[in-house]
Amino acid sequence: WGDEAWAATLAVKPIIEIIQLVSRDTSPPLFYLLLHFWMKIFGTSEIAIRSFSFTIFLGTVFAIFLIGRHLWDKKTGFMAALFTLLNPFLFQYAFEGRMYSLLAFTSTLSIYFFVKRARVGFILSTAAALYTHHFAIFIVIFEGILRITENFTLSPKKLFKNLLDFFIIGLLYLPWLYPL
């Protein structure tokens, strides 16, 4: 596919050139940077490129297991992971050399760390999701609304403290606002 060829062609370039080229495109750079290092190790074949997306997809399956186990129990986590593994939509993108598997993975990690209230993991995975694809903003908006509604009765000072993570995520994303 043309998009996969673009990703592969871009990922073999030097890192600074990847960032420069992507900044003129509309995509954030994280997928291309990670693919760059993956291709240095595993080569530039179609299998190597697509195996990167598949490996990330397996990470998404595991993250779904963690969410299910955290919110309910181990059995629910396994069932959720199995349904994710067999999901035709996700499975199709698991073999495409584009950023979609990474978007699913980083977004799922963001949700996992959000529900676990693990601040550092939440901030880093959410920033990674935003640096993967612009659609990650929908996850951030949802999490922000959820955080506001669960803390609706808090004083403004405590509410600000609970929203500080989102401010930090915004600061981490600030360098990419201009190319956006």
C-alpha cells in the first residue's frame, strides 16, 4: 500500500529528517521514529515492517487483559484479551505497517494507567498516544471529562490538582503544536 510504503521510506531516513518531513505532513512522529529503530534491528522487508505493528498489537491485547483484571478479575481480563485478539478491525490493522496499532496500544495503556491512577504511566502513555496520532485527543477528552465529573464536588484547588496530569500532558505535547 502507498501509506505503508511512505512509512517505510520515511523510517529509513535519519531521525532529524524524519521529524522534519513528518512536521510537513499531518502525522505526529512517534510511529516513524520507533519503526526507524525497529528496522535498524530487523531489516526493511515487508515482514519486518508489518511484524512491528503485530508486536504492538500483542501489547494492546495484554493491556486489555490488564484493564479487565484490574476492573473485574483475571477471567474477565482473559476474555477481554481474547475478544481483542480476535477483533477483525484491530486484527486487520495489526498487519499494516502504519501507526494504527501503536495508537490502539498507547491509548489502551493510557486508559489502563488512568483507571489505576498511576500518574507517571498515564502521563507518558497519553503523551505517546498524542505523538502517535491526532485521534488520541478523543481519549484525552474522554478521560478529562471523566476526571472532572468524578471530582465535581471538589474545591477548585483540589480539582486543579486532579487535572494537573492533563496540564503536564499538554506541556509535553507543546513542541508538536506548531507542526499540527
